[in-house]
Amino acid sequence: MLPHVEFAYAHKTTGLSPFKIVYGVDPLITRDLVLRAIEGKPRVKAEQRVKEIQPLYERVREKTEKSNASYHTEANKHRRMVVFQHGDLIWVHLRKERFQQKRKSKLSPRAGGPFEVLERINDNAYRVALPGEHGVSTTFNVADLSLYLDDIPLKFEVKSYSTRGK
């Protein structure tokens, strides 16, 4: 059944079936999908076959690159570039998965700090001066960090609720 699926399925990115990409042609009828004896296959010179299939591969490569660029743009639409320097004070997001002792209750703080940035590992990872009482790795993704400013974490805002009846 694999040849039938290979023929029927058209990939979203390329718009072509895997059969077309591999063999260079779509079979006209399902009977063409049945494996034939070797002597029944048409003989084509290798150089001629390469010349015929090369433009198809170029078209598939271009469509794949265009699709990947589109996905990249969509995925990065709401991301922002944040760079911390050595010595900056930051808040650390206390995720339940990582800080199980610190997040036992819904009322526990969601951010801890301020902590000092010790080292920038790359664009997405930083080493933080975290006390030993936390018992976790001191390397954090930039998504878990926010700049410490005026004792309020920028990323984890404190919401106030008014009492209307008083």
C-alpha cells in the first residue's frame, strides 16, 4: 500500500507527491504503481535523467526554503531580543517544574530575586548567581529572566484589584 500512499499524498510545503519528487513523474493510473520487472523499465541515460530531474529538485528546494522562512517569521513574531550584561540584576521565573520546593502553593511568589548575572553563555542562556538553597542549575533560558527595576519584575506584573463597595 505504500506506493499508493506515496502517490496520493501531496506534501503541504512542496505541493508535490513524494512519488513525483523521487521519480520525477506522477503515475497516470494506479496500475503504474505495481512493481514491474527490471526488463520492463525504460532505459534512460544517467546524464539525461539528471538534466530532467535537476529543475524539479531546485523547485522543491526553493519551495521548502520559502516555507521555512514563513514558519520562522510567524514563530518569531512576538519574540523580543533581550540582552543582559554581566552584573545586571534580574528576576528569575520560578517554574513549578524546576522550583518544586518554592512553588508548593498558588500563593507562592512566581518570581525570585534579584539575582546577579554572572555570565552570558549565548543569546538565549545566562548563568545566574543563584543561592545553593534553590538546589537547581544556575543556567537559565532568557525566557525565564526579566530585568530587575524598582522592585517590580517587568515580565511578571502585579495586578491590583479595586473594591467597589467600600
